[in-house]
Amino acid sequence: MSINESGEMYLETIYILCKSKPSVRSVDIAEYMNYTKPSISRGVGLLKKRGLITVDKDGFINLTREGAALAGKIYERHTVLTDVLRALGVDEATAADDACKIEHVISEESFDAIKRHTERK
């Protein structure tokens, strides 16, 4: 499934928040991403429409199976790329920032090659 960079950012944020909190709401996403509530509302609505998340009557957000798989993939890209950049001597903040940019545009083939290379070490 193809999703734009903004959607990937929202999914990754929900994934990260789900790992550290018992429940996630739009306000949590807004705080984490430092976005306005209307922006979050729009993003959440689009993810819900695509079947990547569910929002219950109390406003709690959960990833669907498909959403969790995609979010996990995005998060893996971010962490692997951050680790590679840090191993190359890039400072933590810059590595995380650059990995965030790269994770949305890198091809499957290139990412898989980088991942295989790092696993051999």
C-alpha cells in the first residue's frame, strides 16, 4: 500500500506512542509531533478512511493489522537508518533527523541492501 510522507509520519508516531502508552488519542499525537489539533484530526481521518487505524467512541486510536505492519516497517527504516548514520559518526540528533527524511524516499531494494549489510557486521 502506498501512503504519502505525512501519512507515514502519523502512522510512525502512533506506533511509537502505542509502544509507550496504554492508549493513544489525537491530543497525544499533536503533542508528540508538535502539530495543531486540526492537522492531527485531518491526518487521523485519512488514516481511518484508508483502514490503517480505528478510532473508538472515546477517541482512542488503534492501529489495524495492516496499519501496524506498515508502521512497523516505517519505524524499522527509521531506526536502521539512524543506526547506520550514527555508526558513520553523525551525531544523534542529525542522524535521527536525516533518517526521518531518507526513510520516506528510499527504495525497498536500497533499504534491504543496507539492512543486509548492517546485519553482517
